[in-house]
Amino acid sequence: MVDLHAHVHAFPLPLRRVTAEDLLRAMDRHGVAVTAVSSAEAIVCDAETGNAALARDVARHDRLRGYVFANPTSVAEAREQVRRYLGEERFIGVKMYSGAYVGRPLSCREHLEILQTVAEEFPWALVLFHCGENDPANFAGLAEVAGRFPELSFIAGHMGSKLWRQALPVLSERANIVAEISAPVPARTRIEDAVRIMGPERVVFGSDFPLISQGYMLGCVRDAQVGQEEKGMILRRNAEGLLARVEAGRAGR
Amino acid sequence: MLEPEAVLDCNCLFGHWPRGELDASLATVLGLLGAAGIGGVVVGSLRAALSDSAAGNQEAMAACAGRPGLEPCAGLSLRRAMDHEGEVEAVWGAGCRLLRVFREYEGWPVDYAPFARTVRAAAGRGLPVMVAALAPGDITAMGRALAESAGALVVTGVNISHTPLVAEAIAVGRDAPQMYFETSRVENEETMELLAGELGVGRLVFGTGLPFQYPSSALAVLRECGLSREEKTAVLGGNARRLMGLTIGG
């Protein structure tokens, strides 16, 4: 199995600071082979320190892949960090956020400038966007931005959260968006709806660990009324395809 | 893990869901519970939540009649009810041992006189009341309502990732020993262990959130967390049975 959405380090919540080793233990418990991860510290507080710590984490563990967090409040710093970390072997893409932590939407000028750099220099990179604000502007903004950068692959983290029924038809219109299933409420029919609207080849597993455990999200997949073939695509094969595209792009193939 | 008969889901509804986006029929709900390995359920009617509490409660009791492992959960509309004491007597007399109120559908705040009156009436019968925490401050207000009544509340909705309520639940729960927390929205093992450690295992009761939530998620967290087998047994059914005075399963 592959988890395309997890975090290490500390959130401002009553949870211990999570190390890469904690994450690997959780992966072993749940049979997850590879997890793509960003730094919570980078998102909620200090991008430079958090991204640097993440780089040390993924360099130590070959089952982890990294997303560099790009904070739009400083385009120059974000570009510098994107260039630095996407040049490292185990970084596969960029994490972007809207809402309270950064105070601006994905479609803001600063995000677009950063994405322009990614598209020009790292067109193979994945862009994991926090699509979980329970605000139609949040997923509509992702669809708009994905249309501007058709060469990039976007992952809609949380696929609209509570508004998934509204979000999925909008997200499905852009071929370069896949839906990532993690959500704070394990709402029935989310996965069935994603498979029906996006197509099973455009739905991927994510947990949002450590906020949500991999076991909690695997429970959703277990109960979803979709076929075993589709579950295999969600849990592993679709993500493997995305990671293979990253590797091929990085190798210049 | 425990035998299905030992697991008791205390957060489950069935019936007609008017938005039409999911099948909430009793057959579907029981099928999902069975597939997840959950053999006991305290189940209420969506009709009681959305329309006619009395008719819905009759529907829940009829659904449970003759089905081992099923116990009825009564529902009460606090937008409609005026004789709260009489309503409590009616559901107690009918054999229901859990009363659920529906602020998630009806929109009333915790600081709401009909809620306080219902909690007081239920306390007189030893009938626990299930109520949803929806936003920061809700559990704090529930603690005040409980302090005035000596009743028991079962609070749903405690989570850490969406509307973080865990720190508030612990702060209030330490001073409110009759406040219990239902676990279907506890999304990770560390939080389960934290709640058990800070409040005591006896304060946690298992639920699934059916028909709106996938049931295996909540079960997975309890299965994988660091509580002992005896502690898991208590959360998965023993605590709720003791609280409600039930004899099914276990």
C-alpha cells in the first residue's frame, strides 16, 4: 500500500511530536510500503526549519518520500526551497495549503508564481493541495489552477472534505487532478462517490497521519462498497503510477 | 479481537434519510455492522430525529423486537417537545435505556432550556442522554448542564483533526465524572490512549456513527491502540452496558 498524504513533526494539538521512526512503525503495523510526507512544522509555523528537518528524515528512510512545503507569504524563499529539495532524490513534489496557516487561496498570485517555477523546472512533480476547507472556493480554486498548469499532477488532499459531493464533479473536470480520500469524518459513500465520479484510476489513498491514523482510513476502504480491483487501485496501483511518473521525469525519460 | 457479540455500537441510527444520498435502511445498517464484526447495537430511528419522535421510537422498538443483540435508543425532538418529564417517563417505560437528542439536525445550542430540562428529567430516571459536540465551547456548556442535574451525558463528535475538541473534552471531563465520550470520531490511537489515560477507560463508549460513517474506522483505532484487552473490552461494550443497565452480549 502507498499513503500519499502524511505528516511528521508537531501540530498545535495534544499529540506527541511525530518522528519519521514513529511513522515507519505505523506503516509496518498497517502494511504500508511507502508514505509521502510533509512537515507539519513547515506548514503551521516555519517552512525553512520544517522542510530542512523533513529532508533529513527522508534521506534516512527509503520508504519515505517528501513534499516540500511552499509558503506563499515569501515567494523567493519558497522558490529557493522548492529548487533545493526537489533536487534531492526522495522529494516527489510540493505541498500547498490555503486557509488559516497561510492566509491566502491557492489561486493567489504568490502560489501561481511558485507553481510557475515548479512547472518550468520540475514538471514531473506532484502538487498535494489541502482541498479540505469546506468552502467551494477551495476546490474551485484547485480546478482553476490545475487548468493553468496542465503539465503538473495535482492531488486533491481530502477531496473537498465535507463538501466532497460538490467537489468531486468539479475536480473530475481536470484530467491532471486525482482525489485523495483522507477526511476527518469517515463519511459513508465518500469512496464510492469518488470512484464513480473521478473513475477508479483517479482515486488514491491518504491518511493525514498523525491526525488520522492509517488504520482509521483503511477502515473506510474496507467498508466501501467498491470492488477489490478498485480497492487495489486506490491503495496501491494508482499511487505507484504517479511515483513512476515522478521517477521517469526526474531521470529525464 | 473480541467476539462480535461482545461489541456494542451505541451510536447508530436507521431509517429514511431524506437527502437520498445513502441507504440508511435497517437491513443495510445491520449488514455493515455484521461485516465489521459488530454484533450488538443500541439503535435509534431517523424518524425520531427528523420528524415524529413517538412514531420513530415505536419504529426503533419494533426493529429490535425479537432480534438478539439489538436494543432501542429513544430519540426526542427538542424543537417539538414541551413535557420533557413526560417524554422521559414514556421512553423509560417503553424500555429504552438511552435517550438521544439531535442538535446536529435541529440547530439548537447546548445552552438551551429544553436540553437542560431534558437532562434533569433523565437524571431522575438514571437515563443517559446522548448529544453531539459540534464546536469548541459545546463540551464546556455540557459540563455546566451536567453540574446542575447529576445526570449522565454521552457526548458524540469528539475529534482532533477537524474541529479539535480533545483538549476541551479532557478539561471538562476531569470535573464531570458522569460525562462519557463516544469514540467513532477518535481518529487515531494516540488520542484514544490520551482520553483513556486522562479520563479513565470507563468514560469511553464505542460507537460507529452509522448510517453516516464507515463502521470499521472506529473499530480499527480501538483494535490497534495500546489499551489492554480488558480495557478494550470495556470500551467496546462493557462501559455502555453498565451505563445503560443492559444485559445483551458481553
